[in-house]
Amino acid sequence: MADTIDTAGEFFLPPGKHYLCGHSLGAQPRRARELVLAELDSWAREGVDGHFKADAPWYSYHELVREPLARLVGARPSEAVAMNGLTVNLHLLLASFFRPARRRTRILIDEPTFPSDRYAVLTHLAHRGLGPEHLLSVPASDLEATLTNRGDEVAVVLLSAVNFLTGEVLDIKRLADAAHRQGCLFGLDLAHAAGNIPLALHDDGVDFAVWCSYKYLNSGPGAVAGAFVHSRHGDDVSVPRLGGWWGNDPATRFRMHLEADFRPVRGADGWQLSNPPILSLAPLRASLELFDRATMPALRARSLELTSAFLSRIEGARGVEVVSPREPERRGNMACLRVSFDPRPALEREGVVCDFREPDILRASFCPLYNGEADVEALARALARST
Ligand SMILES: Cc1ncc(COP(=O)(O)O)c(C=O)c1O
């Protein structure tokens, strides 16, 4: 095996546990505490002047994460922004990019779909006076055929780059090209992809994408989310959108009562609504520093090693069916298993933290920033002891 990526010591992990739940809530980077405390101190010391006089002024604080975030998802810096929550960002970007017209009134999504995405899409349709029959929902294996046969009815394709339940990785470039050939816009939910697999959103031609930061991006419960808008849309300030003062051109943002018109700034920043949550951005800074240190290609190589080692270790185990794709390039760092027994007592005994979804799905992720072989062994042992 390759050398362990030397970032494990940079995290607080639940003591005595094998923490395999990064697909749900990532571990806390030690520096997150320091960076949050620094902002609490600035607030105590400076009050409102912290907006411009703090060591890292709050007015431009969100800009500190722009470049590392863009690197992580393969975007140009102006195409990525940290704001809101994932579902809020999805609504904001659907408001811009779902423009039903004539025959092209449908949104195509992949199954299984995370409920929040489904609700977002259904309520967007309803908002435009369109019923649920305008939602086309198909398994990933049927996406290309659906695009070929019904692509001219589809306004937006919205897919999960890595599926939340199976861990399957989609071929983003291929699907984006297939959608564009049919004249559809192509958006992604990266909740399980950002920080898990290398991404090339700009080069793959993705139109828009959203992600959360509390899973693989280790930024804490309810952390500030991310959004990507391709420069071909972001550079066009006439793209319709829901506006707020933080998306306005910073040059006139503070002219409050003097400038009545909304003038969006270019780039993904032009979709911002509110002034950014500094205490939520601070942990994201800490986490992104570690991604920059470890680099995404090295993390991917290591996560494939750990996941492959785990899957070989449980090969042939009684009562365990592997749901995640077998081919390494088609899965992320999450192993998804269907089990014919209740694994919870043995997981508890071995100190393994992962998740079990009734009635029979176990999901465990091997996050190379802080997981290693001992975690692989602990989960394999728990499963062996369950049968
Ligand atoms: C695939 C997927 N999409 C959307 C969401 C919703 O995210 P949020 O609560 O940040 O809006 C989640 C949350 O776990 C998710 O896993």
C-alpha cells in the first residue's frame, strides 16, 4: 500500500472509534477550532469593524475559500462560491436554469434520488405550473437512452455525480455531452462527490452544480454549501436569477439607498443573496488547507486502495452483498452493502461508526484524510462476527 497520507493527525476523531461516516458528517479538522475562535475573538475585539479591520476581514472572507474550492471541483475561481445550504443552492440555480419552453418542459433525474433533490425539483415544477408528470426519473443505466429518445422534452438534466445510496460514480463528461447534444442544460448534485472524487466541472462542460460541505469536506454540521456556475453562464449577467445584495456588484453594494437597480456581479458570486456566514466558513478554510496539502489525485488513489482492500477482505462473507459497483473507477470511497443480519451489535462492540439504513443497507466510507487500514480491519471484523 502507498504511504498513509499524513493528515490523520490533523483531525479530532471520536475517541476509541473507527469513524467511517464521512459520507454523512466528516471529522473535525483540528485547525477548525482555531479559525472559528479567531473570528469569535475578532468579533469580541472589533465589533462591527471586524468587517474591514479583522485579521481576515469578514467583508471578503468568503474569497479565502474561492480558489481552494475551485481547485477541488475543477472550476475556474470565478465559477465557484461558498454559500447557503445545498438545497437552497439547488433552488437558486434551478430558478436560473430551468426555463421550460414549448415542448421542452421536463427535468430528468437519476434514481435512487435523495429526497431533498426530488422535493426541490417537484416544487420547482409546481412553481411553474407544471405537474409531477414533468419529472422524468430513471436509473443511471437508462439515462443515455432516455436522452436519445426523449431529450427534446427535457429542459434540465440533474444528476448525482456519486449516488448517495450506492456510491456509484457517473461518467460526468459523457453524460454532459449526451445532454448537450439534445439541447438540455446539465446540472449536478455533488453532495457525495466533492472531496471524494476528482472533478473537472469546467472542462466537462457542466452547466451548474451544488454540494454540501459537512460530508467529505469536513466543515461541520450544517456547514456552508457550495455552488458552481460555468463561466458561459456566469459571465452573462443577463441570466435571470433570484437576487440579493451580496450578488450585486461590490462596487455599488454599499450604496444602499442611492442605487436602486440590482446589478449582478459576474461569476458564481452573482448568485449570492446574503452576507456570508463567517463562523461556518472558518472550518471550511481549515479543511480545504488539508485537501490542498494532500491533493485530490493522491486522496483518490488512497481511497481506492482502502475501499478495494475492504471489499477483498469481505469477499464471500456470508449474508453480505456488495451494492456499490465492483469496478474501482465506478465507485467513490463509500462501500454500500446489503446485509441479511442486524450488524449494529457487532459494530458497537468493535467501535465502528458507520450507518445502517433500515431494513438492510450498511454504508461505510473510507476517507483517506483520516481513515486507514485499522478501520478497514475493524469493519471487516464486525461483519465477520455478525454472522
Ligand atoms: C445527495 C444529497 N443531496 C442533497 C442533500 C441535502 O443537503 P442539504 O441538507 O445540505 O440541503 C443531501 C444530504 O445529505 C444529500 O446526501
